[in-house]
Amino acid sequence: MSGGRIRSIRFKDGYTVDSLTNAVSGFGTHADPRSYNRYLPRNLDQFHIAAAYDGSGMMAKVIDIPALDMVREWRNWQADAKQIKALEAEERRLSLREKVRMAETYRGLGGGALIIITAGEHSSELKPEQIAKGGIVAINVVTRWQITGVDYIDEIADPNYGKPTYWRMGNSQTNIHPSRVICFRGDPVPPILPVSADERFWGRARVQRVLDAVQNVDTAQGSFASLITKVRNVIIGIPGLMDLVSDADGEAALRRRLSAMILGESMYNAMLRDAGDGTPGAGETIDHRQVNWAGIPDVMMAFATFLSAVSDIPATRLMGKSPDGQNSTGDSDTANWNRMVKAKQMLELQPCMDQFDPLLMASAGVVSTDGAEVWADWAPLDTPSEKEEADTFNVTMDAVAKLQATGTIPDEAFAKGVQNLMTERGWIPGLEGALAEIPEAERFGLSSEDDGTDDDPSTLQAGKEGDPVSAGGGTNAPARRAASDGGAPTGGSPFEDANKHHWGRGPRGGQFKSGPGGGGSPSDYVGRAIGGGHGQKQRPVGEVSPSAARLVKQRTGIDIVEKELRLDHSGIAHAWKNHGPDGKVHGAKSLTKGDLVRAATGLNQATDIRPAKSRGMNGPRFEVTYTNRRGTMTVIYETSSKAVYPMNAWWVK
């Protein structure tokens, strides 16, 4: 060293760079006690593992918590209702969930396995097609020390490299085919260590990784517990103590004196002692010493925090403690733990279930039909609050509406998907049973919208909410009037209601309504309007639904409660001229006659409602957007004292 600069020190094996700090402290030299630290390989046998698991409550939690949380919410099968019921019943019969948890516990202790018991020879390969309904007799759980691998495959090109050719139970000579054994293996053993094929296959117990941290926590807790008995010490100093105990009489007198002291303190909260002959320090001295607990809880929690880090289990879950940090709720700890459990489910547990599920489905009598695949997803690990559930619903419904607006999914498939979504999420209790009672054509919203000339008022009539279902008229068609109300008998004959509206049958069996004096079907009315013919000015086709009326009132302030939906002769002619086949459609689809028939009732399926820029001749106007499988249409409606009718319509580009 010269001029205040640090120079390198040369040894025989080359140059070693040192510094002034290291020279003074001795770090990195034999003066540093850390230089004698060594990491020694540890290989616990089953007896040490069992002793650690049974003897330490903290060790048991480290092993049990991941096993419990991985099966806590279990799985959701993706199949039809009957298949799901059969699969869940088979899981309960075999106690699959409980036994998977046990196998996961054994995984943490060094490894375990599910053994599948069926009829037939256990040394033969087990395939799903060999299992009849109820063919799995039982599944049993064993540890790695109860089952022995035979002839481990060491051919590197073999897909089963490192796995045994057969398994045997204990000292039995009966072979069990690997397809009948589902192994829950421990942490991988680094290939640099010289271990047996059996140890390399099963891996290491989680106990080995956390043993030191658990022992530190248990030691800190035990040491603290021993201090409790010494929380208050009384030290009594007696002059000439050795002279008093030199003979039996003196020792007896000393015991009586100490007994009287302690008795007096406990009964009278006072202690009487000899003050001596006046010479300083001649009498007994009594001192009370209190153990100082300051810092001890922090030291214990430091050990617990380290154990939490080593075991990958949050302290809020492992220790049951409140979360740390200002304004902390513990949500981040829970989210991190759930992600960890999810990763373990996918990386460790899912491969085991992939081996078992085809056998389970065969035993449950479930087979994939019509190309529909059957599988299971892991259920979410936390339950959202009501507010979170409501927020999720709103976001999901917005996405559903936007997806529907694209028109990329056919109506029937879209309806099936949304109904399945509602059923699986449980957002509408009882929906699945209610839908099952509805004919499929109505359940999935099937209607004749494809030819542009639809007369079926199941696509036209959107009556009041709560209207009873008519015979053969669809869920939205008004009920037939009873004979006592002046209506015609039920059947196919037309009749006139109290408002002088005529009800009849369209060509596909749906009901239609005309104004006084008839007027034919809505399609006929539209045909006359676009053909330049004359007739009644407006044609009733339904009524505004209460939900649509409320939405219009909220968005525009216009009151259309209980008003009729009508087709307007001039409105149809105007829309056809500007947006029909001969109009300027500006890249959008041109209108068809069916589009104009449905334009009036599209109000009841509106996805967006806005005030219009101008007022009509009879009343205020508003603008509506609605979507069906042909695309998204914008309609301008005008109001009168009794009705709402479209004055223009066009497809959105």
C-alpha cells in the first residue's frame, strides 16, 4: 500500500485483490468465522421425516397447508348436466378428493401414490376402454416406502426413462403395471448427486428444505416459554449464611425463616426481615428482578418470517397473523398465495389428474359425444364479495353486448354460450331448470330472419313484461282473450280484441295484429309502402316493453310507457328510398323488407338509446341502436300520443 492506494497482494497461485476494510476486519480470511461454514448434504430417511412431521406442529402446517388448499375448492367439470352429475357422483363414491389430499400430503413427506384397483390382472396395462361403468373398485393411497419400483428404465431414448417397469407392494412378488399407479413425487433431486434410482424417481421431501427454519421457530418458541417461569425472581441475601447451615439446627431455622418471609409477603404484601445490629449491610437483603420482554416477540417473528419465505407460505396463512404494513389488508398476500397454489395445481397435480381422469370418465359411464370434449377446470381459490361479483357481471355483460354487436357469432350459438355462462356463474338461480322447460326453438331465440321477408311475429311482437304465453304464439305474443271477455274461442281463427285490433295467423303460425279493418300481415304492409301503394297510415305490430320505456325515459326524458309500436307508411318509404337496394348505403348493407318489418320492434332489443337532433311532426324523436345476427342497425323513432314508430333506419357500416 502506498500513497493511500490499495495494492494487490500476490500469493503463489496468483493475484488476490484485497481492500483496507477487509484487511482490518478479516473478512474472507481465517479470522472470519464464516469461512468455516459448510453446506453438508442431508438425506433424511422416513423415520426422521415422520418424527419431524409428528413432533412439530409448525412442520405439520408447512406440509398440510399446500395439500389442503390445492383441493379446497376442487374442480368444475365442463360437460352437460347429466355427465357432470355422473362424474361428481363417481368422485364421491371413490372419495377422490380426500385421497388426492392425502397423496399431496405424502408428496410433501417424500412422495406417495394412488393405486387404482379394478377387476382383472393388475400386472396388465389399464386402458379406459377396458373399464365398464363402475369398473374402478377403489383407489388407495400409499407412501413411497410402501411401494417399490422394479427395473428402472435407464435407456435415454425411452419415453419412460427413469421410471420403473413395474411396481410391487412391500415384499409382495405381484407386479402392478405403472398405468395403475399415479405417483405424487416430491421435489426433484439434482442429477449431480449420487443417489439410487428409487430416490431419484421419488425426489426429496419438503421436510428437508424447511427443517432448519422450522427448528429455529420451535427453538425460539420453546425458549420463550421457559422464560415465563422466570418472569419474577426474588434474591435474598443473608449474612453468615454458611455459618447457619453448618449444622442441622441452623438449617432448620433458616428454612423456617424463609418460609415465614414468603408467607408474610403472600398474605400481607409485606416482608419482615432482620435489619442487623445497625452496622451497614449487616441485615438480610432482598432484591426483585423482572425479566425484560422487549424485543423477544420481534425475534420470534423474525424466525417465523424466514420460515414463511422458505416454505413459500405467507405469514398471514402460516402464522394466522395480521398483515404487516400501514393500511395493509392482506389481499396481496392472499393473491400471491393463490397464484402459488394455482401453479402447483397446474405443474404438479394436473399431470396426475390427466392420468386418472380418462379412467374416471370410463368408470362414470361418460363418453364424449358429437365431438364435445369433457374436461375439468380447477375452481377459483377465493370467493369474490358481492360488490366484486356485481362489477364482474357488469364488465362481462358489456363484453357480451360488444361481442354480439359484431355479428360474428350466429344467434343460436351465441344464445347457448350466454345461457351456459349465466348457469355456470350462478348469476340467475334456477335458470337452467327454467330453460329446460322451454322448447329449443324458443330457448335459443331461433327465428326466420335470414330471408328478409319474415312474417313471424315471434320476431315482431315484444309485448308487455309479464304477459302470459299464448298457445303457439311464442313467449312474447299476447294471450288470447277468453270467451267471457268477448274474444273468440282459442284456436286458429282470427278475432278482434277490445281495442278493435285484429289478431290472426301468419304463414309460419305466429300471431300478427292489424289496425281496425284489417290490413294483412306486417310484411304485406311494408310491401305496399315501398311499392308506392296506399293504405292505412300506420300498422300496429306490438307494444313498448316496460324495460325499453324505462331506458328511453332515463336516456332522453321521453315518456313512451304503454304506447304501441307501429309501422309508419311514410317512414318505411323514406328508409327504403335512402337505404334500400337503390339508396346510398355508403358501404353498409342495404335494407331488406324484413329489416323494415323488424325496425319497429327493434326498440325492445335496444343496446343504445340517444336523443335525436330534431323533433317530428307529431312528437319528439329519439335514436336507437340494436343488434341481431345480420348486424347493427340504427333507427330513428318518432312519438305520438299513442304510438312509437320508425321514421328512418339504416345498417351501421
